[in-house]
Amino acid sequence: MIPRILEPEVMDSAEDAREYNDMDHAEVNQLFVTDLGWEVSQCDLEGPLRLLDVGTGTALIPIEVCRQAVEDHRIVGIDLAEEMLKLGNVNIAEAELTDRIELVCVDAKAIPPELDQFDIVFSNSIVHHIPEPLHVFQEMYRVLKPGGLLFVRDLRRPDSEKELNHLVQEYAGQESEYARTLFANSLRAALTLKEVNEIAKEAGIERFQLKATSDRHWTLSGAKAR
């Protein structure tokens, strides 16, 4: 197993934001939202629901949630990267969803009291940015309503540099050199299934399922006890 090599916690340059926003996330985001929708269907939740997206970036996933959802859910997206949020607000306006999605500059390790009691808390690919992810897991679980759903997906660290290079070529081979470097760095910063399992237990998440959901992702999901 290659060692974990941290990358910057906040990608907040205008270049980072543009490169991230311009990458082709469509297929991965659609799958994430489809899988999230299936998990929601297994819970006793009545809509419209209040959702929190932790590490929303440029708000591509909240927009996709609104596109796929039957009901008019309300979504709050949080991120520490102001440049990401600037582009996110542009994306939301272009999608005509300003009445359903709100973006807030917030540290996921210390979510403020006014952001509380969500029916669903979800996150895609923020955990690998955090040097010590325990506090993020604790906060995501804390702000859930009893009976609420936690759904987290992120990259899984490869076993070897050979596997890492294959993943970069497979999924970012057509992207810019800068984007390929970002993806490689993210894979090196990602957690293993064992590490995620240990962190989730330490965070006090009582009931959860954790599994590898692709050749480069893991997914944790679970409902908070009522």
C-alpha cells in the first residue's frame, strides 16, 4: 500500500476552481445522485427534504440532485473554498435553481449551530482533502436529524503506483496535465477502506455500511438512530 500523502485542504485559487469545474464530472455525479436516491428510498423520510452537501465545490451535485428529484428539496452546500463557491453560484443561477440551493462558506470540521437538523447529509470527494477526517465525520453525523441519512463517497487510495498511474490514465487521460496531476494527488491523499472504517467507528456513527463502489471509490451510508 502506498503511503498517504496529503494535498492542500482548500483548493481556493481561481485556476483550481476553473480546472475542477471544467473537468467532466457528469457520469460520476449522475451515478452518485442515483445511488443517493436509492438510499433515500430505503429510509422513512417524507419530502420535501432538507439536505446538506459537505464540500460542495462548484455545486454540480446539488444541481444534479434537483434535476433528478421528484420533490422540491432544499439544499445547503458548504465549502471553505470561496473561488469554488463563486463558480458554484454561477452554475446555480444558470440552472435557475437559486430558490432551492444555497451556498455557504463554512469549515466542515466546525459546522455552525444554525446549520443543523438535516434530513440528509451527503458528501462527495471532500474527505481526502482533510488531514484528520475524524472531525468531519463527527460533524456530518451531528447535524443529522434522528432517522436522517448519511451518505459519503470518496476516492480510495490505490495499493501501488502502478495502479495509481492506471487510474489516472483511465479516468483523466483526456484531461489537461494540470487536471491529471490534481487527480493523482487526490488518489495519494485518499483513505483506505480500513482507515475509513476506523474513523467512522471513532466518530460514533452507530449504524453504517462501508464498501468499495468502484475501482477508485468507497461509499459509506447509514441512518441515524431515532
